[in-house]
Amino acid sequence: MTGEIDLVIFDCDGVLIDSEIISAQMLVAELAGLGVAIDLPYVARHFLGRSYPTVMKVIRAEFGVELSAAFEDQYRQRLLAEFEARLAVMPGAATVLAGMARPWCVATSSSQARAERSLAIAGLRGLVGERLFTAGMVTHGKPAPDLFLLAATRMGAEPSRCLVIEDSLNGIRAAHAAGMRVWRFTGGSHMGPELEDEPEDARPELRFASFAGFFQIDPQLGGET
């Protein structure tokens, strides 16, 4: 497709690991215990691609509920326990990472600890190594461009020569704001049979639902010319 990609930036949750459906189900259940009724479509619309502190801030503001530190700790512990039992690598993702001919990294709205543990559970921690950039490294999370710009700077790439692989609208917005190209991965379990409307500011260059054909989209990413 092009020879002008110097760095590929992969989102983690919902892209490399099939975690978003687990996180959404857990959040709905935990909030129900506090009398806050939301459903999975609400989570997808308002929280997908955003950091945990931002999600908690929105819940406090929208529903007027006080979420204590104990609640947050309990939610994190239960979520990680659920990850241990159910989390899986996205089919084909490990093969793509191992076969990349262009530099790549991971940039996620998760915390460092959660991202490292999630990648370990999914068997990707060794592949990713030090190429992991997390929400706590920047002041403003997605849809702000800060995290992607940090990743590009640390990896020595110009933003205009970066390609972002995202699933969330907020992630797509962040890529656009950073001046980067973006493809949308739509193969996660949290994606329904029909995608939600993509506003003009959150439209990707293209969409793909399986990593099996990733290098067919742009063979140069896998070293073919």
C-alpha cells in the first residue's frame, strides 16, 4: 500500500488482546452493585479506549456516585482475576508481531501494571519487551494525541510516518490528532455484528477484522516488496 511507514503503533486492549468485553462486563456488574445501571453499549460509547481514571471520573460526574479507593482496588483485583481465567491473545496477533519488518510498539490507555500483566497472561510480554507506552506516561489520555506522540518520539519516528492500529473511536481520534495514519481493527469480541457510526473525526483509513490478512493489506510491513 505504501513504503512510507516507519513505525506501527498497536493499541493493546481490544486489538492485541481480547480484553474489552471482559472489562465492560465487569464494570457493568460492579456498578450495578452500587445501584448504577449501565449496559454494554453504554460502555462502548463512553468508555472504550479511555483510561481507568477517566472512566471513574465520568461515572462520578454522570451518576453522582462516590467511588471509594476501596471500590477501585476491588474492581482492579477482580478484573485481573477474571483476566487470569478468561483473557486470550487476539487470533493471529502474535504471528503478526513476530513477523513485523517495520519497527513497532504498543501504546495503551491501561496502566503500566495492568498492561504488563495482561500481556503476560496473553503470552505477549516477551515479544513487546520495552516497547510499551501506557497512559500514566502522559498528562492527557486518548482522544488527546499525547500517548501516540510520546511513542513516536521514543521510537524515533516522525508522526506522519506512523501507522496506528486501533479499535476504539477515541483511539482513532487520538491518531488523527497526532497526524498519524490509522487502521481500525474490528475483530474483538466487544464488537457487535454492526459497527457503531463513525463520526467524521473518528474514521480510519481502512478496517480489518482478522490479523490473518494483516500483511496482505500492506506486504511491506512483513518485509515483502
